[in-house]
Amino acid sequence: MINKFSTSIKEIIATIFDGATVMIGGFGEAGSPIELIHALIDHGAKNLTIINNNTGSGQVGLAALIANGQVSKMICSFPRTANSTVFPELYRAKKIALELVPQGTLAERIRAGGAGIPAFYTATSVGTPLANGKEIRTFEQTDYVMERGLIADFALIKAHSADRYGNLTYHETARNFAPIMAMAANKTLVQAQHPVEAGDINPESVITPGIFVDHIVTVSLPQQESVLVAQGRTYP
Amino acid sequence: MTINDEKIADKDMIDKKATGWDREQMAERAAQDIPDGAYVNLGIGMPEKVARYVPKGREFIYHTENGLLGMGPSPDKDHISLDLINAGKKPVTAIPGAAYFHHADSFAMIRGRHIDICVLGAMQVSETGDLANWSTGAEGAIPAVGGAMDLVAGVKTIFVMTQHTTKEGQAKLLKKCHYPLTGPKVVNRIYTNLCVIEVTENGFELIELAPNVDFDYVAAHTEAELIDSRTQTLPLTTCHSDPLHHTGSQS
């Protein structure tokens, strides 16, 4: 019987190896799989390349993973936010690498990677420093820059409901990068708030079909990054 | 996208010698040029104020690029959801009839030329419509771009809202931008505290002055040449529906 639910966060995170590329869902704290990130801190895999829109805030979640010295490179569109100090300090000290990508190009690179498309052309960033060194091609008198699809060894994402086949739904704008990261990763690890029976999610309403999901753990009451930051919490 | 915009807006101070419009009036003026039924993306900061001034009888649909079409106003404190936020990561609401979607779909709306109008802040704009609003290129700064480059490359019409000069009184409307570009030849119209400017193949064409502001004063605070086009009524560039053609007024 197929059952993608696991009772152990530790077990599903344990397969993440040193040097892995890991996509982490979330736009700011909305959709951030904070329990999975904290389990990755406990696990201790190092030299990771992390793909996320931001770089976390405070001393919890993604910011704590970076502060713990586990991340050698960030691929993101907006590496500074309110309460974001960990990444800027390490970046200025040249202790972490940054690949800055326009937000829509980042999303499309992930979508393309998940769809088996190695590269594509886009008008975004043409004529700016972010197109430097990249191939430019002209279609219908307009210039486009070539961008590469992105794939990852793992994706860590947060869902609202999940069934044993891995079908997922999301909550409000917490959906953001999760469905495309699930497609672009070799192994997709999910923390879901509500485990449901197969069939409880109307097939018309499935957002991520189970084929893109490998392991699910239930986290009924996920912590909220902004609440932890406001409390001055740190992890570990 | 750009938290940049907020910071830019915060740095901007109204020129004391010629106050012209305040920020609310700038937003109100820009809103008048958005047609009924438009799909609109508002940058973080001053452009967000445009939503307060929807002209009577018109309906705009707001897109926020983190994944919501049909964004409503801020919630009261008892109805905040940490999962329901805008591109500036602030709590918002969803109107009846709203839709959620993932990031690739959201940026397909932008990059696929489905969004009609975007209102953005600016650090510098050139007379050819080049926009710089994401980085000063300063050494040691943490570069952050967000969705700004996607918006200017893909949205049909780009409005800029900005103070006419920096708080030090330096021109922001230039012959050529000094800062790294967000996009070349992308700005269609500029709303400042002093005037409204249409960016055309001729350069900056001033089409309206704020009350009690004179043309020579504005020209003196604009580095590029300023053409007085107040007598002619330029058609609005909004909502052209040519999906493949760049709608910058230069093309």
C-alpha cells in the first residue's frame, strides 16, 4: 500500500547529504516549513545550496540554518527583509555566496526545471547587470536573455492538507513556491497541517498531485516565524 | 516585489520651495489615469496609496505577485492571517471573487503581458524611459531585486510615482540613469509632486502641472530637457492589448 506519511521528521530529513541543493518553500514566513528547517539544523548537513525567495529573519528557521554555518550559497531574489541580519553579515564577510535572480525568473527557472526544460528565454533583466555574461537572442525584434532551469536534490515545503498519496492543498498565499519546488526536486519532503483520507481532497481541488511528493509529516500546529522573532527566540 | 520602493519613498522629502501635490494627491492623480476593469499591480510604499483613490464608477483588480489576484484592503487586527500577505509581506485580505495561485502562474501573469498597469517607485528615470529602482550599485550593499525587473519587462504600462528630486534636491529625472537599471525603455508616465510627465520618443513631455507650480521651476529641477506639452492632450497609453509588442512609448 502506498503511504507517504512518516511519523518521524528526523527520519525523512536524515537523507539530506552534505553539498545538497535544497529548495525551501515560503515567501517570507508565509509557507515557510519551519519545523522541517529546524530538523535540518538538528541533522547538521553542511555546504548546502539553498533556493528560497529570501534569507529568513531573526534567528529561527532559514536564518538559523544560515547562522549555523550549513549554507554555502543562497539562490534568491530578495536577500534582505525586515529583521534579516544573519545573511547580510555573512555576505559582507564573504562567508556565503549569493546568486541574485529576479523573482519571476526564479519562479520560472524552478518551473522549467520541474518540467524537464534545461533553459528558456525571457525579457526580464535584459539591459541590466543581471543579464551580464548571459546569452541574448532576438525574437520578433525584441531581445531575450537565456536562463537555466533549476532542479534540486530536495524540496522542503509546507502544505495545508495531504493524503497518503501525497496530494496537497495549500492555504492562501502560503502556496507561493511550494507547488513548483515539489516538481523540481528529486525528493520532496512535506510538512502538512491536516492529514486527510484519500478522496477527502476533491480531485478538482488538488493543487500538487501526489506524484511530485515523496514523504509527508504531520505538523498540526506549526510555529510562526514572526511570532518566534517577536519573542526573540533562537534555534537551536 | 520591492521593499526598495518603501525605502525610496521614506527617503524622499517634499521639496519645501514648491510643494505641489502631497503624496495622497499624487496617488489620487495617478488613479485617475487607470481605466475601469484594469488589472493593476501596485509597488510597495507610496504606490500602494493609489488603491485609496479609485475614481467613482471604476473597478480595479489588484494583483500581488506572491500569489493573489483580487487583493483587498488591510484587515483589522482581529482578522489577520499570517498566510495572507502582499508582496511587501504585510497582511491583506482577499475580495469575494479572488484567486490564489503559485509563483510561476503569478509571474506568468506579469511576464505574459496580462497585467495592465504597474505603479512603481523610482530612484532615477531617464528621458528614454529607463528605470533604476533596485540598487544604487554601492560597494558593500546587499543586492535585492524582487519582482521589479519582471514587472517592468512584462506589464503593459508602467507608471512611476516619485518625488521630483531627491531630498538633497538632486534631479531624479535624468538624461541617463547612473544607477544600475531595472529595465531599459520601460516607463510610460511619471507622477511627481510637481507634475505629470509622459515619456515619449521625444523625451519628457510635461502634460500637467500641480497647482501653483510653474513650468520653469520644474524644468530647472529636471536634468533632461522638459517639453511643454500642456496644450495637447496625449491619449492614455493604458491597456494596449498587443501581446508581443513592447508597449514602452518608444517602441
